[in-house]
Amino acid sequence: MAGEYTVKQVTTDALAIQSADGRAQMIIIGQPGEPSDTPGVAKLTFHRYGDRYFLSRVAEDDKGWELKKSAAEKELLAKRAQPTELSIVASVASVASNTR
């Protein structure tokens, strides 16, 4: 859903995503990935299938996370749907972290 979201690192491999209005929230598990290729810019990368979007990567200056495909995305791939990759530049310079 379009809108403003906050992304926070809650563990080494878990990210919490929450909408600005607090109505939507989720915890996602990722594995280490490449950091952002643009210094000072956080990026969210989505796979797009028609009008459906699936978050696939979160990246900031010094770290990144690759996210597992959901069951719905796997189903689309099984039907041989071809995704388009779309990157969104975040309005903040980094993903907030709750880990030490």
C-alpha cells in the first residue's frame, strides 16, 4: 500500500516495517545483502508483477538485506510471470536500528 513507512532493524536479520499511521505493520526476515550503491541514500527494491509489488531488498550505506520470496510471489513465478525491478529512494538517509 502506498504511503509513508518506517523501517527499523530489530535483530541482525529482522526488520520491522510500520506505516506512519500505525495501521499496517510487519516483521520481515532477511539475509545479508549488498549495501546501497548510492552513499547517504537508503533504497527499497520491489519486484513488480502487473499491479502487485513485493519487497525484495532493503539497503543503506553500510548494510543490506535480501528478503525471501513470499508464497504469493512464488506462485506468480511458477506461472512464469516476469517481474520488473523497481527501486524507491527512502526519504531518510538510513534504516533505523534497534540492535547494538
